Amino acid sequence: MNETLLFPPGLPLSRIGKVLLGLNVIGLFIIWFQSLYAYASLEGVVPTHFDLSGQPDSYGSSDVFLVVLPIVSIAPIIIILVTTYRFTLLNKYPYLINLPAFYAYIPKIPFEKRAYWVNRYFEAILAVGAFLSLYMNLMLWGIYLGTIEEALPNWWLPLIILMVPSMITSLIYYFYRLSKQMKKEIVE
């Protein structure tokens, strides 16, 4: 056992983790496809901003889809990279896991079992990434439809507003359960 390491290097992701990582990659590809398709299929002046009623209130070039592409891709790319290099990063910068309960419990868990808990933590991060990819794809799809029809779809604004609180609530509950499970393992 290497005492300089906080986490054992390299436990593979669980099946759930692998599925979530795959969803992040697929979501990223769909973001790129949608943006490039919108750019290629829409020419000239297009709506670039919509008011709260879903009507366009600003127009510009279809190049906006190329500008949005890297911005919307940042979160999924970071999540994929951080998850791929999670043990390297955490052994070098352990403060990156800054959830107080997690950080307080992890040193009390036997060294060999810590990687399991890190993977559980990263499953939550991957779930957030998959959710963000879905969110960004729905947002891009609605904007594309709004550009074609000169008005955002009726579902767009309520969905965009309601998705974030539901994701945050789910994430808080997951971390609450994870902390309880870690505490239970420490006691046993």
C-alpha cells in the first residue's frame, strides 16, 4: 500500500458508470451534429434571440450555431476528461472532492475500498453530465425549431426552466444517500 496516495489507482467504472460515460459521449456527438446540421441547413439571417413569449427579437447570421457549439460542448468535455483521469487528478489534488461529508469520511474507509466510493461519486458527476447533454440538446433542438418556425416551441421554456431544479434536487438526494452509505460502512 502506497501511503502517499489517497486513492488506489484505477478501479474501472461500474456498469452504471460506463453507461453514463457512454451517454455523455453520445450526448456530445449529438450536440456537435445538431449544431453543424443547423449551420449547414440554415443560411443567411436567422433569429438569434427570442423573448419570453418565444418570439424572435434579434436576428443575425447562421454562424451563431458555430459560436454556440464550443460553448455548449465545454461541460460534457470537461466531465468526460475529469472522469477518465479521476484517480490521477484526485491523488494529485485531493481537495477536488470538496463535498464535506465525502471528504470527511473517505480517510476513514480502508485504502482498498476508497476507489469504489470515488467511482460512486463520479457516477453522480457522470449523471450530471448526461443530464447536461440532454438539456443542451433539447435547448439546441428547440432553438433550431424556433429558428425555422420563427417562434420557439411551446414546450421549450417550461422544460428549460423545470429541468434544472429537478436535476439539483436529485443530485442533493443522491449525495445525501451516498454520505449515509459511507458512514454506515465506516461504522461496520
